Amino acid sequence: MASYIRKTICPYDCPTSCGLLAETDGIRILGVKGDPDHPAAKGLICRKMRHYEKSVHSPERILIPMKRVGAKGEGRFVPMTWDDAVKEIAGRWSRILEEDGADAILPMYYSGVMSVLQRKCGDAFFNRMGACDMVRTLCSSAKGAGYEAVMGQTGCLDPRELKDSSFYLVWGSNMKATRLQSMPALIQARRQGKRVVLIESCAADMDVYCDQTILIRPGTDGALALAMMHVMEEENLADRDFLAHRTNGYEAFRKTLAPYTPAWAEEETGIPAEVIAGLAREYASAPAPAIILGSGPSRYGNGGMTTRLITILSAYTGAWGRPGGGLCGCNPGAGPYVDDRLVTRPDFRKKPGRRVNINEIASALTGSRGEKPIRSFYVYGGNPVASVCCQKGILEGLLRPDLFTVVHERFMTDTAMYADILLPATFSVEQTDVYTAYGYCTFGTARKIVEPAGQSKSNWNTFRLLARAMGYGEEYFKRTEEEMVEELLAHPMEGLTRISEKEWRILREGGVISTAFADHGSFRTPSGKMMIYNENLEEAMPRYMKSHGGAYPLRLVAVPSAYTLNSVFMDREDLSSGRGPMTLMLHPRDAAARKIADGSHVTAFNELAKVEFTAKITPVVAEGTVAAGGVYNRTFTKDGLLVNALHHERLSDIGAATTLNDNTVDVRPC
């Protein structure tokens, strides 16, 4: 049978939502490569997606519904039919609703698929049920809240605008692992003689792409931003005209900067005072400097405040509105393109549900905070055992004999091992959807290319079956996913109101379009100005705020891997073998003080858990810091405990977000 090419979109948690060209014979996916017509990626895709077909057709894939027959966590299952699976799930849920109410049922999803329809359609089902409402703030919600506190809905730089920047401050962003499509702009900038400075607690991957690397003590990024603004004020380097006329609260804020000297910041950050002062001068002298802000600095108890301070720093040069000037890495101001409410159906919920923060799943499952424990846990598009904090607490909850757990998955993940019923899930090429890139001004559609393998079903089709079994008769649950995509496109939002007929044709057939960049000189705030002072916040005036910290001497940070993405791609031996064992990076002086040799087995421990790693000694991690790279699974450890076992459930100051970088440990040889 002859093969042909179909366009599709990468479904995973990346700011680009890259375009893909899938070669198919109509039955199988034969190969995947980047789509050169994609307006942002231009054909550049990461190593993880270059052989996407290996995952789609993996022999390890779950292809039939299954029921647990062994102990929870043992991973022993027997096949069952979809009819029997749906009947049992609906029966168990009906009893729980009658006995304990809807707030005893907790759905959980996160970034397993980053589309609109397949990611969010479960909201409608659980809104109709009245089940718990999960607060999904696992990644960068503190960064989003901090940026919005200053900029409102103003769009930041789309990465494609970085070509016009004159100086680059890469702040807490491993772009090679998480923003690969922006790397060509950085590389080209250096060829043109433009300076790139990296601020990081762990500079692995990015150090070689930058002219200067400044290692910072974790959780102290706000101190550096304040000290830089102190220098710019003291040396008359701030654009006071811009700050006086285009911001709210500048005069009062500048009076607070006196204590934040470079010498003070050196004590906080570990960065020499002269380096801080030199960086402030270089940043201030650039006509169009860009801060490329990652999510790492926001994953602390002070993460929202830190983002506010870095965003305010971006205003201190007056570069907003100049081509390439300002900040990149937050909300680019794209869209909205489609009305998510057509998918999530908040109108189905008749009364507010119990709210459970995703970072507090362990407490919800165990009832450790005195609340009624969850009776049923439905997981799709997520793997909390491997990726959510307080892993031991999550495992304790999943082992409860009275907890009914359903997992809709493609592979036997660490979470799937604890399921009572396993349902087989589809890949993106086996379903239809629309995609909004959270880091670029692009929007796209991807049509189903091949039929689902085995008996796997998409989220949409699974919830249709469950709705019928629960007696939910709304017309919404009778539509096909193709009809839902047409419904979304038939009711375009602001981002699609001015596109051309050619662009509409691309969306109808399947593909990605680019929309206009934000006007960075027009601030979408209530006052029309940047909000240095924000009266709507408890901490209205920005200040330095310490992170949670802890009693142990080493700060633990989690850093991304270029070989895997969150807990995705564990099925791919070609990728997992490339990154090697579960590694903990230490500074040479910290390793020497503990008599730890490179490549030796070590145990990191705190009050929550003890986790074994392989030591990697490197000068690109800040002294007093240890860095764990990537997310692994239980097969890499003796007792199944991963780095998230060392993470507390504590939340950020604003945004109710994860603080996974805000934990302390000590390390000893095994």
C-alpha cells in the first residue's frame, strides 16, 4: 500500500506545539519529521518526537481494558471488555455518589496531552457529576500569576521576536530541553556579537551556549533582581521617564530599594557583588535587552513575588515597545482562539465542588488534613506517582483498599500499577483536536490520521461511554470529537476573527497558522500602565521574600531532561538509555565535604524520604545545591521512590503553585 503524508501537531507539554509531518499508509504511522511550514518551529523538532511512531506502535502499549487481580502496585491485571469496565466504573461511582456524595470522587489530569478538546473534555463530565474540582497548578502557575500581577493581560515577547533583541538574559531557563525552537535565535545572536548571559542554579545543557554563566543560590532570584534595580537607580541607569509615566507605583517602589545593595544580595544569592553590579550596568546599557524567563525560579514559596520583581526589572530599561526589548517566556498574549467553555461546560456544575490542589493529592488521598478521604480517583493525561510532590503520601493513598482507582493510559506507568481498572488510551494521531501553543502566537488543528490501535479510545470517546452509563443525557455527550472541533471553529474568539480565508482553509484541513504578535507598548491593565504597585494583592508593594527553605544544608532543584518530557517517553529505550541512571548533580566542594566520588551511589534524604541516586560531580551547579535531572520511573530505583518523594506539598505565595524547587536535603554515600 502506498504511503502519504499528513500534517499533525505534537501533543506534549512544550511551549511550541510543533508541527509534524506523519508518513502513513492509512493503517500505521511509518515515520515522523518536522513540518517546515510550521510558523514557529520551521521543521525543527526535538529528538523525542523524531521517532514518534515507535511510541504509537510500541509492543508495551496497553491495548485492552484490564482489571487488577493482584495486590495494588503489583501490576497484575487480566483483560476485560469495555462494556464490563464501563459498567463496573459506573456502578462503583453510583454507590459512592449515594453514600458519600460527589466530592468523594477526584479526577486528575495534567499535561499528558496539551490540546483543547482531549485535554479538557473530562471537565464537562465531572462538572455534570459535581465531583471534585482539581486546581491544576503543577508547573508554572506562580510565574503566570506573578507576571499578570504586573502586566495584566499584556503579551510578552513571542520567541520569534528575539531576533531583534540586543542582549539576552536567560534566567532560569534550560532552553535546550524546554525551548529548543528558540535556540537558533540565541545561537545566531552570538554569531552577530550579541551577548548572552545565563542565570541558573544548575547550568547543565545551557552553559556552553552562553557567554557568561552566573550561578545563583536557589530561591534567591528576587534578591538579584532587586540589587540590579538598586544599581540602576544609584548610577542613574534606570529609564525614569518610562517608569514615571508608564508604570504605577514607581516613586514609592524606588524608595524601597536602598537596602538591596549588591553586597546584601551577595549574602543572599552567593553571587559576588561586583558581578551583580557589572550585570546591572551591562543590562541597562543595552538598547533592547530581553529577559528569557524560565519556570524554575517560580517553583518556590516566593515564586510569584520573584516573577513580579524580574518583570519589574524588565521595565527598568524602558525597553518594552522597542523591537526585541522586554521579557519572553510568559503569556505572549495570543488568542483566545476558541471558547474553552464549549468543551469544559462549567454550566453543567450546579454547585461549587470540593477544590483539591494537584500539589496536595497526597493529603486528599490519605485524609491527612482531617478532610474526608477520596473514595475514587480517576487519572488521565497524568502520572502523579512519578511527577507530583509527596510521592510516599500518594502511594499510601493509592494502597488504601477502599480507594477505587481508574487509570486511562497508554503504558504501564507507575500510577497505572495501582489501578483497579485500566483503560487503553489513544495517541494524538488517533484522534482529532485543536491546539493553542502557550509560548507562541499560533493555533492549529490536527485531524485523526489512523484508527486507534487495539481497543484504545480517546478521552472524548471514553467520557461519552461513561456519560451514557451514568445516565447523562445531554446532547453534548452524544457528539463526535470531529463535530466538537467543528463547533469550536464555528464560534471563533478574538484571536481568529481577523484571519484570512487561506488560513481558515488550513485549519479546516489540518495545520497551524500564526497570528499577530502582541503590542508590547500597549499595556492591558486596568490603568493602562505596568503595575509595580498592585493594590489587589496582599503584598501590594513588591519586596524581597525568602523561600520556604528547610533544615537540611543542600537545596534540591529539579531540572528538565532533553531525553524525556515529564514522565512521557519512558517506553522508548533509545531515549531512556541516552540519559543514563537517575542522577544527582553536586558541586565539587559539596561532594568533597561528603567524601562522594563521581559515579558513586548516594542517598539524598530529608524528613520526607530517602532516595538513591548516582552522583555526578560538576561545577555547573551552584555550591550548596543538588540538582536532579528529569523524571524517572520505579524501575530505576530499588524501592520505587523517586525525587518527588523529597518534595513537600507546600504552595507558592500566589498562584497556589508547586514549590518543587523549594526543598532541602543532605546527601551521603550509600
